[in-house]
Amino acid sequence: MVRSVLLWVSENEWCSRTLPRYGFVRRAVRRFMPGERLDDALGAARSLEDGHRIPALVTCLGENVANEAEVGAVADHYVAAASGIAATGLDVELSVKPTHLGLDLGLNVAEANIRRIAEAADSHGNWVWLDMEYSRYVDPTLELYRAIHADHPRFGICLQSYLRRTPDDLEALLPSGPAIRLVKGAYAEPPSLAFPEKRDVDDAFFDLTTRMLSREARRAGLRAGLATHDPRLIRRIDAWAGANGVGRGDYEYQMLYGIAEEEQRRIAGEGGKIRVLISYGDGWFPWYVRRLAERPANVGFVIRSLLPR
Ligand SMILES: Cc1cc2nc3c(=O)[nH]c(=O)nc-3n(C[C@H](O)[C@H](O)[C@H](O)COP(=O)(O)OP(=O)(O)OC[C@H]3O[C@@H](n4cnc5c(N)ncnc54)[C@H](O)[C@@H]3O)c2cc1C
């Protein structure tokens, strides 16, 4: 119930326009985001790399931008970011949202913009990951991925375990040696398309992981990013990997900045691979409310930030 209300708020235009103006909302988002500028994200990335040997991913928040000049400016920003990151010498990859780069304006617009970013990152030997949004975008996002990955192998895509179609999408991608970030899925979807029960989403995540780490997938060159903070699932995956001859270096966990930090450090400390996604930018509202929806206890943090200190 709380999750449904929060997901409704994340999609509501009035809320997106109005609520970010309130100081308490801006203060509360700091827990998940070090600041609105790329430099803020890179500063946090430096602390993670220097302090804990944890590499990062950065993403500029924004979605459903339907103005050609604006999406072009977002692409320009990422192209410059690719050089800026290279200049820092940090291990920081990029993650982008198709609707932030013009998917609502047409596949060709998004492809031209994302291609520019992939080329810029490639020229520095760096990676770009394509986020997955609502289910209506899955087919065009897969199409974008296939077209760009054919020319830029350092290009990854996100798949969502809550979608019933994902095992078929994974099988179709597998022979091309893809880079896949597996997530549970963060959007409101109907039960006809997505498992409504959390246990089914978790089981699907585990089953998809075992396929991504299968000998066949590794032989094809699949890069596996497992984006979850779920400690039970992480233990289950590590145990399966250990029992099936899959090394800790053969897969990478990916987590969000500010969430499950102890677990992040534990994985890094034990020699496992972990990468942290750091967000920045001023289009953070829908993304932030989806983070609250994932764990309604987070709403408590917002309420506490309202109280006098
Ligand atoms: C690197 C990365 C990239 C992502 N990209 C996408 C994408 O492209 N498309 C998409 O649909 N989704 C994306 N997501 C979000 C994802 O779909 C999940 O909604 C999110 O990761 C929460 O699921 P979970 O696997 O951590 O498990 P859950 O089962 O939701 O949570 C397990 C445990 O993790 C902790 N936890 C999880 N979320 C939070 C939170 N918000 N605040 C505090 N604690 C929390 C809690 O301890 C919780 O008990 C991404 C997530 C990550 C980490």
C-alpha cells in the first residue's frame, strides 16, 4: 500500500514540480546523493576509491525529457563527463537513462545521443550502462542496446527480474557476450507483466544470476553486474558460485550510494567485486521517491528530518 502510494507520487507531475522546492525534501535526499553536480559525485567516488577501494558508476538524474534541445544538452553533458572522469584517473563508469536522452522523441534521437556518449567513453577505455525503465520501454531499449553494443563492446544493459519476459530477453542477448546489470525492478507494473510477490522476484533474480554465471554465458564473454543490496540473496549467490566453481572475480555486485554501506565494505574487504552507483543532477525527485518506495522505512528518515534538532 505505502509502496503503491509512493510509486504514484513518483509519477505525479504536480508532486515532481512542487515537493523538491521544500528544504526538508532536499535535505532528506542527501542520504542517497552527495550533491547535484558531477563534481559532488566524483568527490564521493574518490572517497570510496581511496578509503575502501570501491569503484563507482555515476548517473545524472532525469527522465522523460521530450525536448530535442534538452536531450542534446544532456548528451553533451555526458560526453564532457567522460573526459572529466578520465582526467581524474578514477575507476568510474557511466550509467544513462534512455528517456533522459530522447527515447520519447524516437529511437533514432536516443540512439544518436547514446552513441555519442558510448563513443566518448570508449575513447577513454570506459564503460556506459543503459538503465531499464518502465516495461513499455523494454523493446526499444533492447534495440538501442543491440545497435550500439555491436560497435561499442564496453556497453552494458540493465534487465529487471520482476518482468516475466526477462529470461527470454537474457537468452536472446547471451550469444553476443553482453554486459548485463541485473536488478529487481523499481517501477509500478501490472501483474500480467511483472511478478507481484517479492519472493518470486527474488527467486527470479537468483535463477537469472545462475544463468548469467553459467559456463556458457562466461564463455560468450558475459560481464555480470548484480545490482542488489539484499544480504540474503547475496549470501545465496556467493554460496552457489563457490559450489559451482565461479570465482568472486567473475561477477560484480552493484549498489546505490548511501545504502547498505557495511555490506559494500564487507564485500570489498573480502576481495569480492563491488561498484557503487552515485547519482547527481537536479532531476532527482521521481528517482528519490522510488528509493523510498523500495523501503518504506526510509519515509521515517524524511519525517525525522522534519523534527527540530
Ligand atoms: C546499481 C543499481 C542500478 C539500478 N538500476 C535500475 C534500473 O536501471 N532499472 C530499475 O528498474 N531499477 C534499477 N535499480 C533499482 C532496483 O531495481 C531495486 O529497486 C533496488 O536495487 C532495491 O532492490 P534490492 O535488490 O536492493 O532489494 P530489496 O529486496 O528491495 O531490499 C533488500 C534490502 O536492501 C536494503 N535496501 C534496498 N533498497 C533500499 C533503499 N532504497 N533504502 C534503504 N535500504 C534499502 C534493505 O536492507 C532491504 O531489506 C538499480 C539498483 C542499483 C543498485
